[in-house]
Amino acid sequence: MRVGRVCALVVLLLFSVRQAFGQSAQEIGVPAADKLELHNVKAGKVSYQGRAAVRVTDAAAADVDDAGRLAIIPGTSFQDGMIEVNLSGDTAADAPAQARGFVGIAFRVSADRSHFECFYLRPKNGRAEDQLQRNHSTQYISVPGFPWNKLRAESPGKYESYVDPVAGQWTRVRIRCRGRARGCT
């Protein structure tokens, strides 16, 4: 069951991908919202806190799980290397108080979109009063087979951690990947 609608703002202005360590970065820039491949989300170009951005919001039915909500930049491929991006996320104005909000980056996405890895932030957890909740402010998952709840149960603290994001503010994220799935830091 979903806890509420989530609003996410993503800037890709500073987004860069290095296909292999030591190679030059591929700068992608802010993609046109109408050029994104959307799966159960809506996207639109916005200016947010003085930066050009793409706003991605949930458009899925209640029975669609989180793995079914993606905005893909077509024509890109990534296996090993580094992704750098600024993300900002918050819950929608009408979301329940207990909603945490999620914003993240999916990568190593298969052609049929059935397999991918993802790193995401729970922006409201970064400043939560409960320390355990703060410890869940970042999360790594691998779809299919390794959702957050399985990784948390089988490897507590290994695939999620505390960071200090502020809901609605930009957070710089750097993802380094090398080797097989579940090998990113």
C-alpha cells in the first residue's frame, strides 16, 4: 500500500556519466521533458531555486509498485563508472504527515525496463527526530529481487544509511559503480 503521493524535482544540469573510471565525463544536461520515456510518472520542465530542472511526479495507479515508476533518458547506456547529479525531493502538499518522499536515480536499466539498480533519498528522513528513521535516509535497491525491505532484513545497515538531505533543497549525489549488480557505493 502506498502512503501518499510523492513530488520529486530532479535537476540534470550537472549530471555527468563516466563510462569507465578515468575516462572523460559525458555531460547530459537537462533533458526536454517530452523526450523522456515515462513509466507511470509525469514530467515537465521547471525552474527550481534558480536552476533549470525536470519535475517528475507520480501518475501511477495505487497497485503499481515503486519499480514501475521511472523516467528514462533515452539513448544513454551505463555499466561501470560514476554518475553525478543534483536531486531535490519532497512530499506533495496533500501527502499524509508520515509520508517520507523519495527521489532517486535508476541506472543499468535493461532494454525491457525489468531490471535496474537504483539509489534514492528519503529527504524527510534526514531531519527526522527518530534516529532509526534518520538512518534510512538513503537507499540502494536492485530490481528485481532486491527491494529495500529484503535488503534491510537480510543486511541491516549495508544498503541504506544516514545522510543529511533537506526536503525541497538540492542534494549532490555521486554514485560509483564497478562490477556486477549490488556493487555500487
